[in-house]
Amino acid sequence: MKIKFALAVAIISIVATPAFASFGHTESQGRQLTEGITSGGILTSGFPHEYALSLNESSEVKIASDHFPGSSSLTLGMKAKLMNDSGKTIAEVDSFNGDFTIDEKLEKGEYRLMVSGDSGGLGDSDMHQYSLHVDIQ
């Protein structure tokens, strides 16, 4: 009986490991940011969302987060980090209430935005859905 149980646990752990390894990844990972509103999804602790931003010319770029109507930002801590294509941090913001704004003059090129946060103790609740507002001038 103990051998069967141990064998079952071993098989389950081998099969389940790849599934758990990808848990928390969202469709927002690697999404392209464009001017307008981008749905960000639900933040879960430990699983940042990644976005790409391509600029064809030097531009003033403003990226602001917002929570969906009816959702709560009071306990959501959010962080955003904007990096250039070589990985250098251009801007980094940290907001306890879940609303952040990055406003930077950027050169032509490729950028990456990482958005992370915690679920405010409510697990994967949809109370922490956010969107990103992007303005490029």
C-alpha cells in the first residue's frame, strides 16, 4: 500500500510540475502596448505581467494604470518598471493604492514594461483587475 501511494505521488508530481510551472502566467505577458487602453488582467503575487513598447521616433510616453469599474485598489500594491532593449531601467514606480503613472521622453527603440503586485490577501480575486492607458506624443 505504501509503495503504491509513493508511486502515485511520484507520477502526479512529474505530470503536475509543468502545469504548476506555468500557473500564473497570463495572456498579458509579452503583449504589445499601443496608444489607447490595454487590458492588463488580474495581478497575482509573484507573477509579473510583461508588455512590449516599440517607438518609431522619439516620443513623450505616458503610461497610467487604472482599475476596472467595481474593482478595488485600496489594498493592491503595484509596481511598474520600464526598461530599454538593453535592460537598463528607465523608470520605476511603486504605488500602494494600485494606481501608477510613468511619464517619460523616450528615444526611438524597443522597451519593456513589467507590472507586478500582490493580490491584497484575496488570492486570485477579480477585484484586482487593471488596465493600462498609454498616450504617445
